[in-house]
Amino acid sequence: MLLLRNIKIPLDAPIDALKKEIEKTINKKIDSYKIYKKSIDARKGIYFVYQVLIDTDVSPKIFKKLKHNICEYEEENLVFANTNKVNSAIIVGAGPSGLLASYALAKVGVKVDIIEQGQRVEDRIKTIDDFIEGGKLNPSSNIQFGEGGAGTFSDGKLTSRSKDKRQAYIFKLLVENGAPQDILYDHLPHVGTDILREVIVNIRKNIESLGGSFHFEEKFVDLSIENNKVVELITDRAKYRADEYILALGNSARDTFIMLDKYIEISQKPFAVGFRIEHLQEDINFSQYKVKDGRLPQASYQLNYTNKEKRTSVYSFCMCPGGFVVNGSSENDKLCVNGMSYHDRANTNANSAIVCTISSDILGEGKLAGIYFQREIERKAYILGGLDNKAPVQRLGDYLENKKSETLGKIKPSIQTGYTLCNLNEIYPEKINEAIREALLVFGKKLKGFDNPDAILTGVETRTSSPVRIERDNYATKYKNLRPIGEGAGFAGGIISSALDGLKCAIEILEG
């Protein structure tokens, strides 16, 4: 099997153009091919760029000619073996890392119990819909907490910086449970919150069919330690004993972080805060593609700016084409926001987080300082929004001029719990505001129209990553059978990297 890279096909090419271009490239007829990766190059015209797998050989001359654009390829199958003869495991958290760890362990006969303080997806949807309609926040089950984790109510983005080949196992598992086939090869794969909810339910049913048990609306509250090992995990409903204990916490598990501080080593971790920004999706499309064509997917972007003198860094994060800004609060009297898209990405607006990295120079000293800072900022946002879960909103032009917005322009906020016009400069320390204002102007030069005065800023984005890191060595804490994983532990960010961390933890437990 050969992997052939960098095959460019124009947007207007006929349906058989890819096969013909492959044959032309290798100077040989082929019966079939398989798309390995697909992306878009819009720098000079619109081209689809493919990597393909072909089951054939080529002449040494062609192989040498193609150089870096061809290589041997062998598909690897991930097989688990319970070498360490583990009998049971307790997993706290039913997000990506917890679900993958549970699935991998259950696959080889380990008895797994999954503790999740939030609701199962079906009930979680109803609770969130009720909150959007003006109901009370459920601090245990919301956009942040519940089956599938925070990613269930996001864009369902599946990008990752990791080159670990075991990611292929995760993508195949998602497809087997209802995700679209194109995530296997799309350069920027996404599922969308609507499909991801169904996938999560199917994965749960798979784990249950393997003997796993889910315990929803049950909160992990304490540990019992004897002879330098965890011997019991305590919830608000029961006590559990197992060989292994896995903490697959989300990055919003603040009360749990504070409780764990008395048992294991936790350190302060830098993270980023800022706002959600909204533009018209058609404007983002035109800025990226330079053409209007319904055959092209909704365009995305990734922007960053660093001021070395001021030691500040601002970047876009979790971009949601054709999406919505959603109220991601998980504590009463505090407010934060996130982004969400359905699979079709058909909403009028594009949104993304625009965030500034912060560390101890702003947070202050103390391992839990990030948690307290987040709470302070979210409380300010809640007050500025009007004390009723409406989000504080401002036109970009007014934010740059540091004045309260009185009216909106052509871009309307998409947040469904309502909004209040205000001056977002009142929320963060001036160093953060100054860095974001400077970056917005730079981004306007990189992506035409990004600094449009009518663009909408919505506050506040504070849950970009965990504010702490739970120290571990080979996935274990000082208690060898207590293993923190995923976003909450500070070792992952996003659906795929979290799922990969859970998978690798399971392999470590099984095979050591």
C-alpha cells in the first residue's frame, strides 16, 4: 500500500478528475483508491488537496521523482491485552477521556463503573433547553457537565496537534457509533452537536453491552486511602471499590479540584481568557475563499498574535462556523460562554473565542488561583449582564474605543439566553483588554473584515483549558492506582486529545 500526497484538483473539475490525476502522477492505471486526507487550498484559486492510499506499486523512477509526496503505508490495528489482569476500574467523568478509557477497559473484560455528576444525554438536553428558555441553572448538569462532557454541546471539532497513530482508533469508533464517514479524512473534521449527541448515546450502550455500568447524577466527593493506595471512592450516594481509579474530570470541576488538593499534588497552570467574537459567516467565507460558491464548506480561521515586548499572546480558539454562542455557566450567579455548531453549520453567524494567555503575573500565587480568578471574572460578567443569565455584549468598534454600546449594527448576537449591551472593558484587568484590542486590529489585517466595527463581542470565555494541573507519572499520582486524565487534569485540550489521553491511560493500566 502506498500513500500519495499533494494531489490537487480544481473546484470545477469533473467527478473522475481525482482518479485520472492519480494515474497521471504515478504513470499507471489503477482500479481504485481511498481518500486518506482532504483539505482546501484557496491561495491561488480553489483547489481540493488530497492524500490517497493506492494498493499498487510504482517504478523506482516514479518513486524517486515524487520524493516527499509518496511513501509506503501500513495500517495499524490497535489490539488491547489485559496483561496485568485488572479486574475492575472506577472512572469519574463521562467525557471523551472517561468514555474512551471505559470502552478500552471494558473491551477486554474489565468491570467498569462510570460516575457522572451530570445527566445522561437525553435528560441533559431537556435541562439545557429549559435553561435557555429562562429556567434555573442546574449546577450539576449543563453545557459543562453531563454525559459526553462539554464537547457534546460544542461544534464537535475533532482536530488535534498530536501525531499519535492511535487517534485512528478513536475516529473509527466514532464512525462505528454514528459519526459521518468524512471525519476519517477531512483535514478539519467535525461532527456537530446534533450528531455527536447520538454518537455519545451509542458509545454508552456499547460500554453497557460489555458489562459497564453508568451512574448518572452522582457526585464524587471523597477518597479513602490505606497503605498508600486508594481503597474506596466515595460519592454522595455510595462507596465504590476497584483495582483502579481514574479521574476523567472536566476543566470546570472546581469543587473536585479543591477537594483533591488535600490528597495529591496540584499546581497552577496557565490558561487563556477573553470573549466570543461573531461575524457574518458569508463575510468569513469571502475573506477566506475570495469567491461565493455554495459547493464550498463554511470557512474557518485560526489567528494568533504575540507581543514579545509586553509578553502577551492572543489567539482565536474553538472557531464555530455557522454556529451559536451559548451560555456555558456551571455555577449560580456566574456567567461564561462557549461556542456550538450543528453538523450543517447553517447559522448566519460565525463565532470564535478570542483569548489572551494569562499566568501567575495576573492570577497571583497559589495553586488554585486560576479557579478563584475565573469565578471573579464570571461573577463580573453575570452582574454586567443584568443578574439574570443574560450575557454582556458589545460592538467591536465600541470595545476598541472603551465605551458602552448603545446600539447594534448589521451583526446580531446569537446567544439564546439573551444579552445586555455594555462595556466589556469593565471585566478584565487592563493588561488583558489592551492585549486583545491590539490583537483585534492585527487580525483585521490578516483576515479582511475581522475588525469590522459591527462584529459582536460576548463575555466571557474563561473555560479554554484547566486552571490546574494534577501531577502524574505514567498516568499515576503518588497513589499508584489513582490516575488523573483528560482536560481537567491539565494534560489535554479538545475532544480528540482528551479521548487519546483516556485511551493511553487504559493501555497503561492493562499493559503497563
